[in-house]
Amino acid sequence: MMKAVKGPGFVGLACASAAVGLGIVYLFAAGAPSRHIAINLAALVVGLAAYATIVVPQWRLGAAEKAVLPALGLMILATALLGTPVEGAARWVALGPLSLQVSLIVLPAMVVLFARRPGPAGAAGIAVAALGLALQPDRAMAGALAAGIAAVALYRREPAVLIALAAAAIGFAATLMQPDNLPATPWVDQIFYSSFDVHPAAGLAVIAGSVLLQIPGLVGGARRPTGSAFAALWLTIVVAAALGNYPTPVVGYGGSAILGYLLSLSLMSRTRRTEGREAVSRDSSAEERDGSSLSASLT
């Protein structure tokens, strides 16, 4: 586990845990049911376990890696087609007494994975996800997808990235042309404002927790595609929550955002470790070449 919490990984886990804790402060002050607090805590524990499972081992997906993004995109599309509709929006899947917002869990991971290694299969997965979000419809997550891919495009102008960006932009535009009549859900939506009605300290806890969510993307490499995509996506989700009736991630009630945040954080942290090993390998190779050249010149 120590490997998982070194460097930026420690910052990310600390920010995620603190944001969940500040959210619990708000939920308790706002009189949310104890079940809501327990679900957020359980999501944090599961998310931390997923983080350790992804970051610590040295596993490789190999050829199967190309199928991950299309499979995740199909999960979002299947939610739109088969999910539980509420006021015309199909964004949730019922799991016993729980309702999971699939896009909040898998979409952040998709964006980080695509930023790490864009390609035709990844672009296809992003396009399928954009279609699913347009059908749900979900303006917040469609906008977050577009923002995340746009951040990747700042660093990579490859055809696959541009195709993915076009698909995400079209999907976002499609959500803007459809009505979104979902009312605000207590302890979930619009809590940037309602929390201050509870108590100023509760409002400050919500704001502070939302700010903490942005730090790992900056520490994790704002000048890298993965860090920039992570930061752009989560900032867009937070802004959407402030502008409309969309879930306030991590600090509000809802385990989906907590799982999605830690899952994407783990993939970003793993990517940084991989980049570090590759950089060391490149430096070592360069030193060996320099040494060989020097020996040749001396002889």
C-alpha cells in the first residue's frame, strides 16, 4: 500500500478523503439520513480498495486494453437504453436499494485512459459514450466528456483525439437541444447554495471540499494530458452542479461520484508511475549510448 500513497498519490488520496469528510460534515448538519452518510463512507472504502488494487500491482492488460474503452462506452449507452428513467432522464441503474449513476463511475476513468493512450478503439469508445449521454440525456456529464477530451487535444492532435473530440462535442450539443426537467434532489443537487442556508460552516465545507477535488489534477501533472484531462473533467462536473440540478460530486450524497473520482485518480496515479519508469528507462538508455560512444572514441 505504501507504493500507492507516495508522491502525488498521497495528495490525491488525502484530498479525496478530506472532501468526503467535509461532505459528511455538511450532510450531518443538514439533517441527512444516517443511511446517506453510511453510503458515502462505504463508497470511500470501496474506492480506496479499488485504488490500491489498480495502482500497486504491476499488471498489464496487453491486447485486451483496446477493448476497455469500448466496453465502458457500451455501459453508458446501455444505461440510456435500459436504465431506470426519472422525469424523462435515464441515467441510473438500480442495484437493490441503491441507484448508481453509471456515467459518474466510468466516464472519468474513460477520459483518463484515453488521455494516456489515445487510439482508434479508444475514440470509438468515447463516441459510444457520447451517444449514450446524448440519449440519457445528461448535459453535465456530456459537457465534462467534451472538456476532458478537449484538454487531451491540447497536447495530442492525433486523428483519434480529434474524432473523439468531435463526437463528444456533438453529444454535448445534442443534450443542449433536449429538455432537462429533473427537479433538485435534497442533499444532492444545488447544495452549493442550500448548504449556506443550513449553516455558513456547512456551506464552507462544501466549497472547500469541491476545491480539494481539483488539486490532484494539478499536482498530478497539469502539463500532462492525463492530469489536464482529469482536472478539466472534474472542474466541469463541479461547475455543472453549481449551474443546474446535477449531483454535487463527492461532497454531496451519492456514492457514484466518490467511486468515479477514486477510480480516475488511481488511473492517473498509475499513469504517472508508468511515465516515471519510462523516463528512467529512456535516461538509462541515453546514458548507455553516451557511454558507448565515449568508449568508441577513446579506443
